[in-house]
Amino acid sequence: MCLILASASLRRRELLSRITSDFIVVPSLGAEPASGDARERVLKGACAKAHAVSIDHQGVIIAADTLVVVDEVVLGKPESRDDARRMLEALSGREHSVFTGLCVLSTTSGEERSAVERTFVQFRDLEADEIEAYIQSGEPDDKAGGYAIQGRAALFVERIRGDYFNVMGLPLCRLGLLLREVGVRV
């Protein structure tokens, strides 16, 4: 059975390759919901991506959507450097949540499994020049919450509670369980 990663994310591709090399990548054009709470948004987003890919592809489709939340404010991907700065300032010295919605859809059996993973991340206090240097690196671009834990932002993280890979955008443990539920062993 063909495994399909419905994502253009290099991070998700890298993470999936840690558990299997037997997959193809088909970026999804599924819409990411702009309203609702974070759990609802990431779940709907992941399922929309999986279903969009299922129109033209057969196999077991894996889709994910990730958001960062601090004080019940959802931080998606920054739209500008000013937006990235605002996000990083909001995260400085604070604990926030990273939510990833997962959807696994088997086009042959019609089975669909989905879940939301939540990880808590504590940032240390960030200085303005650190934030500016990080923004100038370009790393915040296209990252939920404006940071990549596996990159330079590792210097900002005091602790995490939960799945580290979730913060990168693909909670591997939860994904493995969902794949098993649709009959796929990796």
C-alpha cells in the first residue's frame, strides 16, 4: 500500500523518513481553517489536506496541521518580520502550547483516523537583540509561532512537556498508532 505524505514541509518529510522510507510526497492544497479553537482548527486542517490529496491519489494519506497557542491566542505562520517579532515577544519567558492535528486516510478501505497532539513549551526570557538576530536568520519564516525548535530557537527553550516531534510538526508516536489502526505497520 502506498503511503502518501500530504505536505510540502521538509520537516515533516524528514520526520516521516525516520520511521519509513516507503512514502511519496504530494503537497496538499487543502484549506487551513481560520476560525475555531486550536484543536478544532488543526484537526479540520489536517483532514482537509488529506481529503484534497485523496481526490487524485490512492493509498494511505498522512496529513498534519500545526498551530502555536499562548494565552488562548493562536499563532500561525508569521506574515511578515514584524509579525514574527510580535510572536516571539509574546512567547518570551512564557509557556505555550503546540497543537498538531493528524489525519490518516486509507482511500482503499475508506478508513479515517484522526487525533490532536498537544505539547507544552517553555521559553526563557528573550532579549530584543536575540529576537532580532533570529528574525534576520530567516528561520521564523513559514513556521507556526515563528520558530523552529530543531534550529536556532533551541536556544530559547527551557523545557518541554510532551512529544518533541509534535513541536516540529509531526508527532511520530501518535502517527504510528493511527497508522496501525488503518492496518499499516511501519
